[in-house]
Amino acid sequence: MTVVGLFGGSFNPPHVAHALLGLYVLETTAIDALWLVPTYRHAFGKDLASYDDRVAMSERLATALGPRASVSRVEEEVARARGGESRTLYTLEHLAVTRPELQFRLVIGADILGETTAWLGWDEVCRRAPPIVVGRGGVTPPPGATVTELAMPIVSSTEVRRRLAARQEVADLLPAAVFRYIDERGLYR
């Protein structure tokens, strides 16, 4: 069975830590493909660039990661079917019906583990897509998770947006193709 890593996030914008995490998972874990899954609407109400812009930036990141990486608009499909609401659990339920030939793993940074108490059905999410947790040690993974030790650079999309708005340098924070897209579209200014 083909194993797909689901790497979800706001990708507002996707930055070099996203790129490093994606490449690391593709090269060191037993997944056959990596799907970048931009959040359709943020579950906790954060303001985001348009969904289409975040998909386009994620496509540029996926291209840089190579042929086993792609972007999925599944959260949009789920949200439209559910009146605008999308959650990881709903996405996994949808994929179980629409893509039963695939096995899924949830790809997350270790920093996300502290937020999972706010997730809808976290235990069921872990059952349906056992997490691959990437990041520094010292975290308690959920049952069935794969934990990899990788010192990730500290980069936040919030800081990237702040620098872009202030017209400060961001070359060290963004993949080149993502930066070009942001610059061409005048995003985050």
C-alpha cells in the first residue's frame, strides 16, 4: 500500500523550515509521497493570505522538494462539503472514503504537540494517520508515532510576514520560488 505523508499547515507563507522538514521526511521515513495540505480556513481564526495564494506558494515549495511532493486541495473539498469548516479529523475521514487505497501518516513538527489538546479528535487523528513527529527531543509523542530528532531552524511565518511588511530582508527565510511569488503578487505588504 502506498504511504502518503500529510504535511498540513497554514503555509502563510511556506518558509525554509517547512522545506527542510518536507525534504527530511521524504528522505528518511517510509513514506512514498508527501502531500502539502494548506489549511482552507484556520481552525483558530487566524487571518491568512487567500487560499489560492497559499496553494500557489505551496506548489512552488513542492516543486523544490521533488517529484514525490505535491499539493492537495483536500481541505478545500472538505470545507466546502461541511459549510466552510475543515479540521484534520474531517480531512482524514474524507480521505478514507475517497482514497481507500492509500495509507496516511500525519507529518508534524514537535512544536505542534503542545497544541493538540485543542484539536478535534486528536486520538482518532493519530489512529487514522499515525504521526511522524519531526523536531527536537523532549516531547511525549502519541502512541504509534514515529519521532525523528532533527534540530530545525527557528523560523516562523509570523516573523516572515513582519519582515515583508517592513520591507526587510527575507532571503534567509524563504525558498527562492516562494519569495518570487510573494514579490510578484505584493503579498504581506
